[in-house]
Amino acid sequence: MTGLLPVALDLRRLKIAAVGAGPRIERRLKRLAEAGAVDLRRFAGLPDLAELAGVQLVFVADIEAGAARAFAERARASGALVNVE
């Protein structure tokens, strides 16, 4: 058992951050826009947690794996749902 469960989210109601610079985050940004994301913040590099204040959903891609994991742990601890690709 993985502990994972697919969910459907109304992206129009969430504050979202996309973190990274490269083809995977570009694809994710396109999908988010197509799905109706309205409040979307973009960061080419890893932001300070203060910059994520109020963000509820974070997508991380095209960031070195160890740095992405450490960032994801901090973002989750601040209360955000985090997806690392």
C-alpha cells in the first residue's frame, strides 16, 4: 500500500505555486492553465517559505532531486499539498 489517493481539486479556488525551470514544469503550467488555475505563482528556483504564504498546492519539477525533496518537506510542514515530479 502506497498511502496515495488520487483526488480532484477545484483549481479555481486554490492558491498554487509552480517551482522549477524546464520542460516538465512548463508542461505542468500548461495543464494548470487548461484546468482553470487562477491564482498561480511561478518560481524558477526554490522560493523562501515566506514567499509561499497562503499557497495551498505546490508543484515542483526540474529541480535537483535532493533539493526538491528537502523543499517539499518544508512546504508540506507549512501546510501545503506538494507534488514533486
